[in-house]
Amino acid sequence: MINFQRILDKVYAVSAALAAFCTAMIGLLIFSEIILRFFGTTIPGVIELVVFCMVASAFLALAQTLRKNEHIRITVVIAHLPPKIRRWIEIWCLSVSALFFGTLAYFTIFMAYESFIFNEMSDGVVGIPLWIPQLFMFWGVTLITITFIENFFITIKGGMPVYVTDAAENPEIDDIIHEDAPADGAHNPEKGA
């Protein structure tokens, strides 16, 4: 049987690697532009390329960042709620997030399609086809939608969302997840044997 979780992990990792590549390209392009200005020249369209690389790096890293629990999550309230209520709040948040990003993916692919059909180009020296950065946006929001849907079904079935279980190695998050167990592993007499 195909392990879809493992396949998705690889897809997320490739997407994150592309985001890292785009981030490195931003640094390389800006560094090159700084050096070339000393010689009285510039790279045509470097600002456009940097902006498109920034968009690509932000969107391509969304799913992997969620998967690794590196998005900002405000758990100050739900960390003190009973596990059952916390689970239903998590399910609600996952469903709303999946709906939001799914809608965004739906409209982003149509935006990219229209840009392709009408041959829309960026305003600038080089004129880059707009459907290229829009496809990176679509890819990123589609992957994070899949991540939210995956975690929704895991949580509905009674499991912990992947981003929480992967983050359990972090001591701060581990305390929140396993609040019934003492941090030092000692027996807590108030909780019983």
C-alpha cells in the first residue's frame, strides 16, 4: 500500500527546498546588484526577479513550515483548556484554514490561467510572464490546503495533528501536549498510579 504521508513529506520537503533556493537567489541577485553598481552597471529587471523570488519563497514554504510547527500559533488560551475542548477547537481551526486556503488556491489558479491566456507581463524592464510567479502561489496554497485537510482527518479520527506530534521534540511544546505528565518524568501522586 502506498504511504501517502511519506509522499507528502517528500513533496513538502522539495517545495521547501525550492523556497530556500529562491531565498538564496534573492541574496545572490541583491549582492550582484551591489557589486555591479561599483562598476556603473546594473542587472536589468533585478527588482522584479527579487520580488518574484520573495513571493515564491513565501508561498512554497507554507506547507513545510506548518508541518514543522514553525508558524506562529497562539496557544496561550487553548493550552489551558481540557483536551476534549482543545481537540474540537483544533478541528474548527483546521477546517476554517483548509476552507480559506482552498478558496485561495481556487482563485489563484484562475488568476494564473487568465494571465497565461491574456499573456500578461510584469511592469518593468524585463517583462516576466505573470503566470510564472502565480503558479508558485498556487502550488504553495494548494500544499498548505492539503496539509490542513490531512491534519483535519487525523484529528477527527482522534489523533494528534502532525505538526503537534512532530513538534513534541521541543520541550516547550511537549509540556503543553503532555501537561498531565511531570516534566522530570517523576510520579505525580495527585494524578494517581
